[in-house]
Amino acid sequence: MTKRIRVAHLHSYLPFGGVENHILNLCRHFDSERFELEVCLFRDGGPMLSVFEDAGVTVRVFNVVDGDGRIVNSDQARAFLAHLRSFDVAHTWYGGGPLNFGMQAAQSLRIAVQVQSIEWLVPAVDPGLDAVILESDVLKTIQEAAGVPNRLVRINAGIDLARYNPATVQPFRLFEGPVVGRVSRLVEEKDPETFVRAAALVQARHPHTNFVIAGDGPLRAQLEALAQRLGARITFLGNCTNVPAVLAAFDIFAYPTLGDSFGFVNAEAMAMGKPVISTRVGSVPELVRDGETGFLIEPQDAWGLAQCICYLLNEPEIGRRMGSQGRQLIETKFDLKQEVTAMADLYHELYHRFLGAPDRISDAPAVDTAPAAAEPQPATAPQHRNGFNLQEAQAAAEHALELAPTDINVLAAYGTVSVEAGNYEGARSALLRIQAQDPECPAALELQEAVSLLPG
């Protein structure tokens, strides 16, 4: 019998979110005769843990790091590393904060393949990775500019078209009249506030329109208070496990956001045949085609969002046509079966390329499993970050800014590279542009602290 390739999907924890649904779908659909998949968490379980377990996905939880990525339990860190040694492939998901531990852990071991799916942040790509999976052409352009084209693999994120099928899904119906909704975590980078403000504007002109938010998070109480103050009638559903049924109940999917690199939930809504209104950030425009599958607005433009919603309420046939075109696009380019095939081919090819290669553990950086000190030590700007020449990384970040000048994640990446290069003016400029959008967002606060350490 042919040996099954053992794949560990490394992630911090499992909130209700697009990335987590993406990992779950991949685990559900891989060929169990060729691959053995497991999800390894290094922060805690999270609210979606039971969903994974109910789907038959093996999940191991190690309480290694806190929410900022600091190691808080040395014994758990050593146990995590020991467990990881039994795998052939380590697939880390994105980077930054606590997620960086997974990438560092994978590279400290003798694992045949280290793969990373990434978002915008150029410095998060590490030269020790064997493959870097990109979900958009924009990301590919940015990473090529950073000097790592030989390891780039372009694979579209896929949707389970059988599960997200408008012809077979029974809608979650609680409302009379048209429904405008969104599905997301209620956190600042997802910009639910703009949705609430737009709801008040639309209901002033279309009072029988229902607005629904599915998802939960730390901003819920604040958003409910804002809705009450503005007179917006919004139903907050909380976390929902049956996302297709919720999406089936919507007539319009409205998803303003500040920094999604792809916007997986937009693809899910399009698969359900819904017109999508989202923000012109990241690679969202590759998916939501303005005037064809929906509309694009600028960040935090509640008035523009309201105008688009009102247009579709007045022209429901156009909305249905956009939804149909969106479904066709997902069927053609974003089918989960295509992604599973491409991912399996990548794992297989890389595993056999490195099978029989010399033990790479001697060349791998060690992972420090000691708990972090209570007070971080001041750091000087290094000449290199993750193996990149800082000048090249700065050029890549500048290119990203040209493509997405208002994207908070892009501005944060540019500011971070500028800090490490000692470029005070560049870092300061990025900080001011982030603060102009949202002065209290984590990216603004973290960059402000880093800028304060620079001279000038």
C-alpha cells in the first residue's frame, strides 16, 4: 500500500471566519487514501472547534502562545514541536502575531514540505518555505517584486458548490420584504460600522428593507448601540454554522471591509447567486467585478454603499442577473474541486522532490520555546527581514501601495518595512494614512509604537 502523505495544517485557533471555513472545506474533501490531514492549533480551540470535530476532522490543540504571539507555555511548545515531527508536510496559514509561531515551528523540524498561504504582508514570506500559495494575481505581482518568484504557486480559493447551491439550499427565512445582509466577525478590520450606517440611510428611503448581520465579535454591543442611536433596524444573528442557509435568505450581500486580501465570504455569497457590494481593497476586485457581479465602493463609504443598495432594491432584475453571473464565475474559476486537485498535486510534487533529501534540521533555525519576557527589549532595525533585502521589500511594499493605496493591511506592511529600514518619513506617512481611516485599529496602534522608537 502506498504511504499516505501526512499533512499538518497549522493555525492559531478557530474563530468563525472565512479562513477557518476554507481549512475545513479542504480537510473534508481531500482523498483520505492518499493523504492524512490534521489541524494543529497552537493558541487555543476557538468556537469553531466543535464544527471541525463534528465534520470528522482531527484537531490537536496546544496552548503555546497568547493573542500577541508570545510563548506562554514552554511545555506545550515542546509538545507541539514533538507532535509536528511525525508529519511530512506543514501548511501554515497566513502570518503575523501568533500565526508566525507556526511558520517558525515548521522550519525548525525535518519536514519535507513547508507551505504557506499568505495575505498582503510581504515581510511574512520566509525564505525557508518551499512554496508560497497565492490566491490572487495582485498578490502574485507583489511577491514577484519581493524576489521570490520560484516558490510562488497561484491557486484560487475554492467553494464547495454542492453545499453552496441556490437550487437546493433551504433559506433561513425570518423576514418579510427584501433582505440585505453580511456574514463576518464583528471586528474593526471587517468594518461592520459602515454596514450599520448604510442601513440607517437605506431604511430612510426603503423602510421595509431588512438588514441582517450574521457573526459575532467584540464590537457587537457597540454596533447594536450605534444602530439604536441611528434608528437602523438590524437583526444580529450571532455566529451561524449553516452559512449557506443564511446567505440564501439574503437578496443583497453587502460586505464593506477595510483589509481583506481576498474576501472568502464574498465568493460564498456569489456561489449562492447573490449580487455582492464590497470594498475596493486587496484582491477583492478580482472576484467582485464592478457592474458585472456586483458593485465596489471605497473604504468606509456608507453613503456609496447605501446608494448601491438602493439601486439594487429599485432594480431587482439587475441584482438577479449580477447574482447569476457571480455564480457562473465561481463555477468556472473558484470550484473547491479544482483547488483540492491543485493543492494535492502541490503536496505530492514537493514531497517527492524532497523525499530522500538530506536531513534539513541542521540548517533550520531553532524555535525558542522559552516564555516571553514580561517587558520586550528595544530592537534596532535589522538589515534584512526574513531573508529579504530591505530595499527590495520596500520596493514591493511601494508597489502594493500603488495597487491599493487605502488598504490598511498594505499601509501597515509598508510602514513595518519602513520602520525596519529606518525610513522615518515613510513609516510616519503610512501611520497618518491609517489613522485617518481608523485611529484605534490594531495596525495604527502597533505602527505608532514602532514609529515612536525611530529618531526624528
